[in-house]
Amino acid sequence: MQISMSDKVVQWYKEDLSLTEGDFVRFYVRYGGFNSFIKGFSLGIDRDTPEQSQVRMEKDGITFYIEDNDTWYFDDKDLVIDFNEQLKEPEFTQGM
């Protein structure tokens, strides 16, 4: 499993979360919400420091990651994040 995202998404996160080089962004599972891979759950994001994470991606000095205890949500598929031009925000899909 891995994380991939377009340069435009990285730029969006940098601006929206006021990220700078050396920051960490965690993708985590939360109960409820929209844009779900599994009914009843959704993906949240937070600035946090990794504790146990083998799934990471670094771009522009920022590390995006998923803690090991949240990988079940992705069913061994990749997290792919593209920019939705109509909504002007990131869009999450699963890749093989």
C-alpha cells in the first residue's frame, strides 16, 4: 500500500493547512462523514507526528502518512489523491 497525490493537491494542502518543510500530515479513519471507501466511515486529516507508520510519502519536504492501525480501511489498496477542479479540493480514490 502507498500514498500518491498530484503536485496540485500537495500545494492545496500546503496552503490550506499552512504547512512548511518538515511538517507531517496524517490520514486517519473516522466514524461518519462522506467520501467513504467503507460505509459508515470516512477519511480525516490532521497535522500530527507519526508513531507507527509504514505507509508514508514525502513531497516538498512534507510527509503524508497513515498509521499502521488505520490501514485496514484501505483494504490493501493505494490511497490516490487528485485535485477536483469543480469542487476546488482534494478527491480520494483507491488504486491497485
